[in-house]
Amino acid sequence: MVVPFHGRYLSLVAQIERRFPVASWKFGDVEIWPLARMDLYLDMFWSAVGGSPPMKQHALPLRYAGRIAAPLRYLWKSRHDLAHWVARPKPADTIFLGDGVSLDRIEQGTTDRFGEPIMAALERRGLSTFLMQNSDLSRLPWFRPTYAANIIGAHGVLGPFAALSPAAMPAYEEVMRFLKCEHVAAPSLTWVKLARRAKAVSAVATAFERVLQVVKPKLAFVVTYYSGLGPAFLVACRRQGILSVDIQHCPQAGAHKAYGWLALPGDGYATLPAVFWNWTEKDAAYIQQWADTLAAPWHRGLHGGHTQLASFLDDSNSETTAWDKKFKSIGAGAAFEREILVALQPIGGFRAEWDALAAQIESSPPTWRWWIRRHPASSPYQDAEYRRLISLRGTNVMVEESLSLPLPALLRHMSVLVSRYSGSSAEAAAFGVPALFLSEEARGQFADLIDRGLAEVVDRNSLEASIAAMPRRPIRPVPERQPNIDDTLLHLQSLAGEYAKLCRDTSRRWAARAPSGVR
């Protein structure tokens, strides 16, 4: 059984940021605390679930050889989608880095859930975008021309050989003693691992800089800034004076591990985005509050709205009505009393519980239709955790069909959402669809939804009774005001000039401080 850890994690990092000068941890121009903080979260997660990360690294020579061969490997994987294969960077007005996870598989090709509406809006205004995805290329074909960012990530193997300034990590030993006293194992936070991590980020950032110098964008967008290649991309943008914008991809509500800070260096974190594009005014205000409190002009919150939901909340939108027709065509128009979406998460350690849920589905009323939706990030290794669930077949069980529609297209027709503690619960709330969480851990991340009566934690044994007690079709709430995407993009363009000046002024200030002969 999972030991709730999310709330404890937030409490621990808050104490660390208040008590220790972690904002000063730095290798060269790479701030290490944001990286260490995310690694600490993963350490605590794996400790909580009683497992370990599934992917083990090969020896350095094998990693080096593999990454040298990366361009050829990704070209081979893309051989059936050469129409969308981008061999090299080219000039564009904006640049976009997807996380390779937040994707929708539609008939025309795989799209980025949160980036596609922005790219489409830019194109309507005559502006171009250079799209990169940090993906294993397992979901081809792409919807639009895409550069395999993994090729850039291959430079990370050079990190251990990169020449950086000596490490500056004041009070490092005190932080580690604090964690030990709190009985928190943090194997990722050893000095050697932190140094290696920072050097790899610096090496990849240098590779990204070469891309930016060719593309010459005015704006840079990223999804899930804190994972994968995100930090290195942000460092490269800071070095080049390009405004970086993180597109919100999951609920925050002041309880997310990567969107609340109590300490910042004087010039902000280069490994954090300059602008946080938020779904709600409340989320944007929360980020702006800590940015203002810490006097950090380098970071700000922006209410840009949920980039994908706006059209699906509009019943008259032509694309939305087309998705409605496709939904109705599944099952040959059969009518069901309940439409239940099960949002799976690629989390190990719960196979017995997933198997028990599969048994419940098999014994549930035949008038209930279950949509079993795997997470886009789920690998074959992770699929094994809920193998019985995704192997279910029947006229009232939709597995592959659940991935044939974007998530909002499904939510428009659902009665209830079931998950351990999936972030899709917040998107479901926009359609009035209640969420049932099967894990107490949900209280740490989604207390806001629970307090507002939009979700509840239920015992698996009472799941069927909870679903039966709910309305067949929820009442759709009045949609929250969604900002005009064109107005938001215009505002970002104006901020880009201010940010570039801020970067130039800071570079001159640091150059003036540097001792003679130091650059």
C-alpha cells in the first residue's frame, strides 16, 4: 500500500528552502537545486511504492556509443514517416519542445495536446513554429513536421567531460543531515550524481544553443519544463535571451511539486521558465504571488487558459461536433446507462489492485460501458502492471477505442472518471464529470477538487455503489472564461522584448563584475 508522500515532500522542500541556501547551489551557470528537488521527489516516490525505476543505465561506453548513433537510429525509426522527418533546424518565429508524452493519437497523426492549439493559432497569424519532441518515436506518424529532440539529448553523455566552474553548494552536508534525520533516503542527491546531472544539463544546453542560433525564435514554448530535456532547453533560452514559456499540462492548485518556490537566486533560476502559462486565474495568481514576494522579475504567471479545452467546451465548434459523431459511431450507437472512464497511470506496485478492478468491471452491469485509457507515457514494461485490465474485451469495454479520441472528446460524454489520482480529474471537472480516486494519495494533490465536491476518495470495494449513486449524465457547468489565445500570444510577444533586455543588462552586469581575464 502506498505511503502518502506528496504532502510530506512539499513540507520537506519548504523547510529546506527556508533553512538552507539551496538557491545558491550552482555548477557554472546551471542552478542545481531545481534539478535536485525533482530528483528528490522521484526518490521519495519510489521509496513510497516500494520499488525502483524500471530503466537501468548502461555503462558509460555503451551510452556514449548509443548516443553517437542516435541520429541514424531515429532516422530508421522514422523511415515510414519521412514526410514529417525534420533532418535539421531551420528559421522560425517560435520554437516548441514537447515532452513526448502529452500527445493525442488522431487519424491525421500524433499531435501535442497542449502545443497544437498554440501552433495552429500562430499559423493563423502567419507565424511559423519549429517543433521538437523528446519522444521515443513509438507513436508515429506525426501530425506535423517534427525534429527528434532526442538527438540533442545525446550530447548529455558528454556532460561528465564538460569543463565547468567548481561546484558551489553551501550547506550541502547540512541538507543531507536534515534529510537523514527525517528518515528520507535521497540516493539521487549524492555530490557525484548532482555534479554529473548539472554537467549533462550544461552540455545539452550548449547543443540547444546551436539550434536556437539557427532557428532564431522570438518565443520558446515547452511542456513539462522540469523533466527530460526541459531544464537544458530553458538554460539555453536564458543564455540566448529568448523568452521561455511553460504550458500547463496538469492541475496545480498550489500543490504541484514544480510550481511553488520559497527561495530564488537574485537572477531567478535559469532552469525555470520565464513565463508559466496557466489554465486558471487562480494558478497564475499563485505563481505571480511567489514571484512578487521574492522580487523575481525573471518569472511570472500568465492566465492563458487550457489550450485544448476551449474548443471542446463550445458545442457549436465544428471540430468538436465532428468528434461527437465519432464517439457516437463507436459501438454502433448502443445506449449505456453509465459511461465510465478509467484513467490508468504508469505507476508500478499496484498490480493486485488493478486485477481486482478488472474483476469488478467483468461483474458490473452490462449497461455500464468502461473506457480503459492508458497514459500516453505508458511503456510495455508499465503496461504489464495492468495487463488484465487492458486485456478485457466485450461490447461494453473500450480499450483501443479510448485512445482514438482526444481526452476532452471522451470527457464530454462520460458519467464519471475513475483513477488512482490522475490529473485528468481537473479536466473532467470542466465538463461536470465527477472523479473517483482509489488512492488516499489524491488528498495531497487534489484537495482543492475534493473540497469543492468535484471529486472524492472511495474504497475500491464501494466503487460500484458510488458509481450507481451518481447521475447518468452530469450537469455541465457554465465554462470558466477562457482568454483569447491570440491576445495571449500578442502579450507574450511584448514580454519577449522586455525579457531580452533583462538578459542583456544582466550579462553586462556580470561581465563588469568578472575579474580581469575571466569570461
